[in-house]
Amino acid sequence: MSLFRRDKKEVEVICTFCKGTGRDPFRIMSPLSTCYVCGGKKKVRVASPNVRCSYCWGRGVSPVGARNACLACGGIGFIPGGNNTETCPKCSGTGEDKNGLYCLQCHGSGRAIPLAI
């Protein structure tokens, strides 16, 4: 499962969900369980250009108190995005809606996504 199309440039970064350990940070199944975001590889590929996920603050962990990956970025901590610095009008740049879920208009990036014409 890939969040990014393969025709974009990608860079490899340390997995933010497990902080580069390759293990499940919450030890749900066991202390030896592999991280399900990076598959135990300690690194993930991120589309470039990208922006830090505003919904989880780039941590990769769901901010709603659960012990799972962020819904907006899939646990990667980054969301594909360009150089757009315009704030999302729906969530005011927070990346979350009024119910505490990630903003469906900007997909948690906190940035306005230009309309495709």
C-alpha cells in the first residue's frame, strides 16, 4: 500500500511512527512486533515536495489518544504537497475539523489544496 504515486520524486526518511527502531512503539502484539508503517525497515519513502502533517504535528501517531497511525498521513508524518503556503479555509491550518478528525478538504496538511480545472 503506497500513499504516493511512483511518478513523483521520493526521498527516504527515518520512520516517524517508530522513530527509526523498526518495532511497534506501542508493543501491541509483543515487544518484538515490527512497525506496521515501515515494515521493520526503519525508513519510509516520502513524496517530494511534501509538508509536515498538521493533524499529528509530524509525529505519525493519531492525536486522538489511540495507539495507531495518523489517519491523515498514514503514520509517515508528511503529506505530499507543493510550495503552497496558503492556509486551509476549512480548518484554519490546524489539519483537523471541528469534531477532532482530520480535515477532509486539505487531508490534514493545513494548506489549501488548489482546485483541478
